[in-house]
Amino acid sequence: MIVERTLDVGIILSILTNKEIFDAISEDTATFNDIHIDVIKDYWLKITVENQVIGVVQFKQMFNKCYDSHIHILPWYRKKHSINSGKEIIKWCKNNLSGCLLYTNVPVFCENVKRFLISFDFIEQGILPNAWSKNGVMNDMSIMTREV
């Protein structure tokens, strides 16, 4: 498995526009036109196994030492590669974002995502109430953080 920075917008879009991934990450009424990728300001990583890209990761700098973080692994690779992907992503962060805080917001109903993040030492810090629209319902978001 290789986790490395990519500047290839096409690779990133191929993952983010996957039907299952887009449905999971987008709010109601979102379309592919709402996806905005900046490979210069943000760190985008690609996750490759046996020359096949299985996912991408975004680190968007929000403050001097704080990055909004999002992991997107294609559904059919998750069971076999999620844990190792997480380990390699954290290793990349230690080499490139040492001393920084990673954070992400997770819909409270995505318990599997929260468990995955907790297994990599993310901590639930609080709730953003009624922050995210999905299936016609306003949902709370868990605020998850991890120091690198």
C-alpha cells in the first residue's frame, strides 16, 4: 500500500463522484458541480494498492496548525484495506503534519465512521446541532479531533 500526495484532480474526482461515496458525503440537493478541489492549498493523498487507486484523503488547512480531514475509500476496498489505510495515513501525517490537529465532522448516525476514527485515536469533542441536511432531515454532526 502506498499513501502519497497527488495533484491529479482526475483521480480525486473519480473517487468523489463514485455513487456511494458522493451519496455519503453530500447534503441534500448537492450535485457533482458542488465539488471544488484545490490541489495547491489542500493536501490530497491517494491510496494505492497493487497499482489501483482505492481512495483519496483531503487535508484542508483551517488554521495555522489545524486541518479539516476527510477519508474516502471505495466501498469494495473498505473491509480489506481500511485499517491499513488508516495506519498509513497517520504515518503520512506524522511525517508531514507533525504538531498539528486533525478534525472532521461526522453525521451522528454514522456510528461506523466514528468507531473507525476512534480506533485511530480521534476523540469526540462535541456536537454541531442540526448542521447537515440529509434525506430531508437536519442532522447533528459529531466533532472529531486527533493530535498528530
